[in-house]
Amino acid sequence: MDSEHLEAYLSGELDETGRRQVEHALRHDADLRESFVAQAQMGAALQALLAPGKGKAAFEQGVIARLRSEGAGDRGFAKSVLLEIVEEREGKRPIRWPDLVKTGLISAAASIGLMLLFQSIIFREGGVTSGAVARKAPVESYTARIERSENLVWDGASLGRVREDGWLAPGLLRLESGLAVIAFNSGATVLVEGPADLSIEADNRMFLKSGRLTAEAPPLASGFTVNTPRLNAIDIGTRFGVSVEDNGDSELHVMEGEVEVSRTSGNAVGLRLREGLAVRADSRTRTELTPVSYGGDHFKLRLGSPAEVHPALQFTFDESVGAIVEDSGKEKLFDVPLVATGELDRSPRRAAGRVGGGLVFQPGETLDVPLSRDFRLDEAHTISFWLKLPARVGQSGEERILEYGREGLAWRVSCNLDSERGVRGALRVECRDAFVTGGTDLADGNWHHVAYRFLGGGELASRVHLFIDGKPETVSASAPGVPGPGRVGNLRLGGDERSGFQGWIDHLGVYREAVDTPSLQSLAK
């Protein structure tokens, strides 16, 4: 059954016999149900982005205006971008098929008529259940940065979007000359050769208006997308090159793995291109993509080697016995007693960890690590660890995992239990009144690699990235604010009897920098 039948079903254009045929197929075909959800999502995305009764004018003023504001110009784009616009710009998360099955709203055996309810609730505000009050995710965020460069020259208008530490703000960037390796939050990297015009659009997507680049995506970044004025390229392999001429004509060359490619507009039939093949998209939008001679050897593949990162403080908790928890980090200055003087009942216990030994905490049990004055609250840092929470957690508020700082000023990392602050059970990172909450429920009884990084300097919600098992988290809720200055002073694992967490922790690392995504992904392995 093709997408036209589903579209006719969703729009109510089928007769009774046709509806029954579609509903029968939906009950027995899991792939078709996924397609149904995808098409319903796109329809709902248009409804969310278009003002009622405004038609084409509203689309141009709404969707296209948003794309232009982010440097996309007058280009077309794939339909799936509609969902990303709703999720990223409108602060809403599309409900997906597993959500419906989990809540019991829809099952394969249920009346397919219930699926039509799906269209009215397809987007949750901030990813939170109905009735919750969640703030929108930040509009402007830093999702990619320059990791390495050579003879790099930006034009004057672009300099304001390039931070001193290499993080790139959204918007069109003009690279006059030189080479730059840009790393995305997803773990994908692109090597851009100047001159080039480009725009960073999301954790796993960019737009190349002109110039040349080589893209490389590890398995966790599968789906990395490069859009050009003429084509859309979606990585499902390892490495590909894209070149765009000044008039927008584009070529794609697949060096390793496979890439899904389609025209941006017109004849948008997709192709799956394997290693050693290449295609060209020109202004003749009604024609198919044109095969061309493979020229992947002409793209630059390497620019130096990534710098190694080391934690300033690291606890593996692998000591089988003894009262000291040993710091194996770069500075090796922060060994601490496992049991504080006179506080045996408030100390965690040694237990099996994710790899080797770990610690198990109950509410009220804590481990305190005094830190040197070099650790500062408003400076870039990263904290990563393995965490296992039981499937049942508390009823409200939070379960505090750790505090990085002094009382009242600390960065707080917790399992969120407040439905008004995002998805229940998700990672929440806050400082003062500002916070960000992820979208993955961690309270499932399994080990997860958890990390957050702060880019430093200013607004927390747009400069904190959350990672679960090596993948960047979708923010389900956030609140604005700026971390205060001053010394960190102390790292505390666990919390008091009211808000402390119950669970296991292993391999904790504290870095005094915003660690790159590939390094975080290697820790998550």
C-alpha cells in the first residue's frame, strides 16, 4: 500500500470499502503503521505552522520566514524538515508510535479509528503530557563548533557568529578561505574548504549554499543531513563529499557506505547511492538526478588529528576494599574518604558498577569532594558518568544525583520528577533558577551513560548540551538564566533524605572544558 492511500485515508477521501482495506493493513503491517504516523506528523506540522485560513501566504510568512531568519534563504527543503521546525522552533515534540503504544492509546489490535485521535494530539508542548506547563526550548543554541582549522578567514559579517572558542551560532556563514573541521553535537564532522557559504541548522543538519565539504558520520550520527539549493543528502554510511556551484547546482560523491539523496524540489524521488557513485542536481527540477563520474578523490579527507581530552578529576570506584576513593584524573589531587568522620549512616556503599566497581546510593547518603579554586562555576566544563536508576522513582520534585558547587550556587544534576519541568525521569541540569531537561526516561533499571557540557559564558539554556548513551538529548523543557561567577568549591554525589537519589553510579569524570562529542561517544561505548 502506497503513501497516496494513507493520505487519502487521513483526508477522509476514501469510501467505506477503502477505509476498511487501509485499517486492515494497518493492523497487520508494522511498517505501514510507521508510515501512517509519519504522514500524520507532517500534516499536523503544517497545521501547527500555518495560521487557520491563511493558506500559502501564511506558509511563506511562517515557515519560509523562519528558514530565512536562520540563513536558509529562498531554498526548498525536504518535508521532514517541517517536523524539525515544529520541534526546534515551536518548542513541541512530535509524539511517535512507541509513545502511543506505551500509553495504551493505540495498539495493533485496537480499532484503527482511534488512530485519528492521534492527529489532534500529535504534538506535545515541550514534550510534556497535557496540562503540564513547560517552557519552550531555547531558539538560539550552539550545535556545532570548529575543532581544527588551517589558514581560516571569515568575512566580516560572519565574525559575530563565531565565538572565540570555535562554537558557531545559527545563521549564514561565509568562509572566505582556508579549511575548517566542524564538529556537530551528533558526532558528525564536516571538513569545509573555503570559499564556502554555509549554515548550521541543527545537531545533525546543515545547509551548504556554495563551496565544498567532506562529511563523516559515525553510527550514532547516522542520518546526518546536508541540504543544498538543489539536493538533500542523508548519510546512512560513513563518508561523502558535496560540492555546490555559485548558481546552486550540486554534486554528491559517496566515498564510503551509502547516502540517500533526492532533489530539494520538483522530482524529489530519492535514490540510495553506494560507495564509488556520484550524481548531479541542476536547475531542471523535473528531471531525475544525473549520474556523473566519481570524483571523491578530489575532496580533502583529513586535517590534523583531534586533541585528546583528559578529566581533571576521575573516579572509577574500582577499589575493591578500603576507605579511600582514588582520583585517577589528570591532576590526581582529589582522593577522598568513602566514609566521613562519624557519618557511617550517610555514606554510600561499594557495589558492582557498569564496568568493575561502583557505588550504590540511597536518599540521604552523600560523598563530598573538596575542589581547588581552579574550578569556576561560569566556565566551560563537562561532567560524565554511568548511572542506573530503578524502574520506580519518587513521586515529585527530583532525585538529586550530584551538585557541582557551593550551597545555593551549585550546578545541580538530577532525575526530573516534576512534570512541569519536562519529561518525568529525564536528566535535569540546573543552576540558580535556570534549567534544561532532556527527553529520555532514565528510570528503567538499566545502565545509561549520562553527560552534560556547559560551553561557558552566558545563558545556560542555550549553552548546555545533554547526552544520554552518546546521543544528544532533545530538550523537553527549559528556563532562562545565567550561572553565577565564583569558585565551585565542592562536588557532592547524592543528596538529602528528601531529594537524594536511589541508584548506582560508576566512572565519574569532571572536565574543565566542553568536551567534544566523539570523545563523549567513546566514553559511552
